[in-house]
Amino acid sequence: MRWWMLGVPWRDGPRPLPLATAARENYGMGSDGVPTFCPLCVSRCGARATVADGAFVALHPDPSHPTGKAICLKGKAAPTIVYHPSRLLHPMRRTKPKDCADPGWERITWNEALDAVAERLMTFKTSAVAVC
């Protein structure tokens, strides 16, 4: 069984997520939720997110949306996935070869990650020929 199906509660409770000011003002406690979609698969089902005290606590189907008649288990587990303690929140760089048992990941800044990607893309630009 997958970890998100276990229904394990958070250790520290829900952590707050930054929300757009409009969402905070227009959708308070008692409302139908914030209109959104579920990004966990290709269907992109219409959904309503329940937010309490700035924390995402539940995802429900949005019957007014063409693809929102139901939400699958992945969608129902969205808060667990968002607040999972092992979720990556920062870019990581491998420090050892791919065939090592321990890849030796190190945390890097977003600027370092973007610079590394841009540098790799520039090597392809000079060595590859575009095919139309």
C-alpha cells in the first residue's frame, strides 16, 4: 500500500501555505473552497481546495467543472503529499557518480541550479544542430 493511502496524520499539524491575497479575501472558512484543479495526473480534474488558517487541508471535487465530478485517491491525498516531511523543497546536486550506492546529494541555491542548467544548455547549443 502506498504511503498516501495510509491516512497517517501530520506530526506537527498542517503547515501554512502562501496563498494569493484574493484567495484569502474571497474564500474564508465557511465558503465552498478555493476553485482549483488537481495537478497529480494528466486528467487535471476540477476541484475545490479547503484552506483553514492558511493551510491546505483538503481537496474536494468541483461538480461545476467539466472534469470535476469526482476526485481519485491521489487527489484526496494531496494535503498529505504537500506536507510530507520527505518532500523536496530545494534544488539538489549529485556529488558522486550515478552508479554509486549513495549519490551524495547536496543542497544548492536556485541561482546555482539555474546557472548549471543554462551552462549545460549552452554546451548543446554549440555542439548540436537544430533539426526542423
